[in-house]
Amino acid sequence: MKGKEVFFQGNEACAEGALYAGCRFFGGYPITPSTEIAEILSNRLPKIGGAFIQMEDEIAAMASIIGASLVGKKSLTATSGPGMSLKLENLGFACITEVPCVIVNVMRGGPSTGLPTGPGQSDVMQAKWGTHGDHPAVVLAPASVQEIFNETVRAFNLAERLRTPVILLTDEIIGHMREKIVIPEEGVLEIWDRSRPDCSPEEFLPYDTSKGIVPPMADFGSGYRHHVTGLNHDASGFPTNKPSLVQPEEERLMAKVTENLDIIEKYEHLKKDGAKVGIVAYGSSARSAKAAIKQAEEEGIPVDFVRPITLWPYPTEPTLEMAGKVDVIIVPEMNLGQMIDEVQRCILGKARVIGVNRVDGDPITPENILEKIREVV
Amino acid sequence: MADRYEVRLSGAGGQGLVLGGVILAEAIALFEGINAVQTQSYGPEARGGASKSEVIISDGDIDYPKATKIDLLLCLTQESCDKYSVDLKEGGILLADSRMVTKLPEGNYKVYHLPIIDTAKDKVGKVFVANIVALGAIAGLLKSVSLENVEKAVLRRVPKGTESLNRRALSLGYELVT
């Protein structure tokens, strides 16, 4: 990739990726281990005509990025578990009003305020189901500093293309870890923007799906009327409780994701000859898994590997394929067992599934996983 | 498997060990052309408490970014030495401050018991450059990085106006081991 080599922290790469994608607004409330993202953007955004606001809390922060996006600016907020809980109400609002935005959750340990400076992966189910009601969830889970940069760009692209909030889920380890990465030159990575109406303001309907499943979006203040409500609404944007309108609209929200899997799904699938053990891992735990797989190979044990980069929607296909080949699938995660349920759902009972789980504030080590590999072969 | 070399810088929060690790890793990753990954671990407090920063160096991919079998351990406080020396591997290098660390762990280590903090305080005149004195000593002990490249990395990261202070701290640290 053509660009500039830098030695960056994960959170730094996230801020830089957001700017690359065209983000011009950040509204947030600082929280460890995500604060560097806010800190960097508070410095950078005003210099390029963007805006940074430290809001009074995370509820308002989430509302602010919805507002900024409605006027046409790509918007970001960043937080950790305790703040994410507060953002959920307005996350649902962004889902039903179809406002593109990106939310970063740098996961730390524990429920509530938990372990402020320790890593965790306990918010993976919250990311999918945290806000109430049926709603689409697009959640990306990078595992390196370079991938944080690239996936932040992709998060904005998907948000714009699908008109939906996208969550970037990292954790304290990769958020604070520093590695050498390449910041690509302008134009190397593709940047997508929301489609805007090509009709006159008089003809405009904010939820007009006659041309596609994702309606074009007008910038607030550009002369196009747009009624925004969290109530179920019709094409005009005004509330309705008419069953014949509500059901298809809710189905359409979900279909924006299920019918666009070709641009949303992303995973790594490594296959070894004769593998009878497989691992599914994501985020920083995937790095431990890779190290364990290399060590196992030195001991003569081949191990298959699936790493979801898009965590939601979950990549069913490679997981099911792996289950057809191996006897046991190990799912290491820094929680007490969350994605393991999803793995189990996918594989139709074709393999035994066991977890390696840690919530003590220390990462899962390659040795923790290797012990389990040795145990099952 | 590619060679993997693990460094842990430990002490108390506020001693600049995270910055020390960042500088060391940046010198290696950007100027030596070898892979280096830096991570950190600290408590919620801004000052005090045990703090550590780790640098993994390898000519191959670095999957697991944390240290497990340490080749070189720096300890600037007794607490950090007690807590973190368990992961130092046999034959590894222990670099400990001679004023703060009075009780050294038993084991087969190459021990450098050096006046890091006193050098910063008495010879440079600023105790807060102890992390840079330590970096100088580490540069003298590590084969994978030159003093020149560490200096280049130091100058990129320290506040403007403190360059000569930090240069002096670095070279005094280097002289402690060479």
C-alpha cells in the first residue's frame, strides 16, 4: 500500500482513519481506554473545518453525531462499555431514522465501570442487541493497528452506503497497542458517500424506496424537508401505526444488511491439512490464537482458524465449513462465553464447541489456548 | 519460528515508562526496519501504582503483543521488581535502579544494578529524565537497536526545549553499561 509509514497506537489509527474517510464531526465524552480518539480529533478537526464537541454525557454525545450527520457531515463518537450503555437509546434512534454514523467501543473489563484500564470483549452481544427492538447491526472487530485504520474507513463507508449506524469494536489491548502501519495516500482506499436526492425539494420524500432499498438522504438545511422521528414512519417521515406500512419498513431496515452481505461480510479463514481442531477468535484474542496455532503446528498439531473481521452479521459460512471438517472448535474470548453461542448456532451440531474465557483483566495468552488444543487432541 | 525478544520496562506510574517503551519500539520499528510492538498496562491512578510497558521485537510477525518470557527487564521501583520479575527468563537481563531496588530477585540473571535515578537527578539535574537514562542503558544492552536511532526516536517524542537535556540523559545512561 502506497503511503506514509508511522508508528501508531490503535486509537490513533482510528482517529486518522476517520479523517481519511471524511469524518468532520466528533461528539463525545472521554472515557478510558478510548480517550485518545477524542483527544486527537479535538486537535485535528477544527484545523480542517470540522467540529469537535465534548458533550455533557454519552447520551447527548450520541444525539450530537446524529444531528451532525443529518446536516450532511460524517460523524463519529468513541467510548467504552459504560458509555456505550448510555448511547444505546439513541443508537436505536439512528437505526430507525436511518442516519449514518460510526460508534467506536474500545472494550474494557467488567459490567458497569468494571476494570477501567483492563481489556475485555464482553460487549459483543450488546453491540448486536443492546438497543431495543428489531434493528440492523453492523459491527466490525479489527485485530491490528493497521486493521483499525482500514476498518474505521470501512465503517464510515458502510454507514454511508447503508444509511445505518456502524459500530467499530476494539479493546484496550489493540486500542493502546502501537505498531508500524502505513497511512495510505489519498485515493488508495475507496471512500463512499451517501446518495443524495436528485429530485426537487417539492418532490422529496425522506424515506422514498422507489429507487432502492436505501433511500437517498438530503442534508438538513438544504431546502429539502425531512421529518425525523423515532416513531415508525411512512415515506414522508411522519409517524404511522398502519400495519401494512410498519411491517415492510421494519423488514426493509433488516434487509439493508441481509441483502448487502457482499460488501459487509469480511473474515480470515486459514485451513491446514488434516486439522481436527479449529479456532474461532476475533479482536486481540485472535492474535493469541494465531500465536497458539503456530506453536501447535511446531508440535505437529494442525489447527484451522476463522477470524470474523465483520463480527455482526456473523460469518456463518466459513464457520459451518470448518465444523464439517474438525471435531472440536475452540472459542477464546475475554468474556465468560458470548460469541461461542453464535458459533454453536451456525454449526448445526457438527462439532463440539468449547471456550477459553478470561475476565480477570489479563489477556488470554497463547499458552491458555495451546493447553486447550493439547487437551482435545 | 522467528526470533522473538521481549523487553519490559517497569516502575511506578508517572516515571515515563510508557513513553520509554514507545520511544524504544519506534526506534526499532521505524529506523531499524525490524518489527516491534509496544503495549502497556497500568492502574487507574495517574501517579504511583505499578506500571509497565512492553516492547516485543521480532524479525517475523508479532502475533501475541504481550511479554511472557522476558529477555530484558527494567525495574525502577522495588514494587515493580517484586511484581514483574517472575516473568524474566533464565539467563535474561535484569536492569534495576540501585537506589530504589534494594532486594534483587534470586535466580540466574545477568544483573545490572545501576544508579539510573541518581544519574538523572544529580548528573542531568532532572529526575524526570530517569526513563531516558534507562533507555540509554537499554540501547547499550540491546543488539537490535543503535544509540543513534534511539536518540532520533527520543527527539521525535520529547517536548520542545528539552532536547539537550534528554540527549545528555541518554548518553549518560549508555555510558552506565558500556
